[in-house]
Amino acid sequence: MNVTLSPDLEQIVNRRLATGLNHSVGEVIREALRLLQEQDQLLELRLEELRREINLGLAQLRNGEGIPGEQVFEELKQMGEQYRRYGFQEKI
């Protein structure tokens, strides 16, 4: 298998070899692929969790357990004011 890397990626590989973090290009690629696989697995777990939360929320709405939109926006507005009071500048 041949792999062509951009100059930036090749520099990363060379830096890892120069510092002794990895002993071969193949080792760098294998580690990168393991990390990519781990990242994909974490993403899938998070998506499953979000789907469960969405389904729970939809079930709560069907059971009449929802919160009126005006109340939600008022609570968000209050949270934003608290954040700004404590020095956070981002808009919420």
C-alpha cells in the first residue's frame, strides 16, 4: 500500500520519528489509525446517547411533561445574564 502525505502530515511523522515517540513510519500510521478508530467508537457512543435522550424527551412530550417555550427562553436569558455577571462574554 502506498500513502501520499501532505507536507504538514509528513512533518508530523518525521517529528515523531526524530523524538523517538515512534520507531517507524508504519508505527506512526498504525497509531494514527487506532486513534481514528477510537474516535469513531466514541462518536458512535455519543450519538447513541443523544438518540436515547431525544427519544426520552419525545416520550416526555407525548406524556404532557413538556415545558412551554416561553419558560425555556426565560430560563436561558437568566442563565446568560448570570454568565455575563461572572465575566463570560459569549452570547448564549
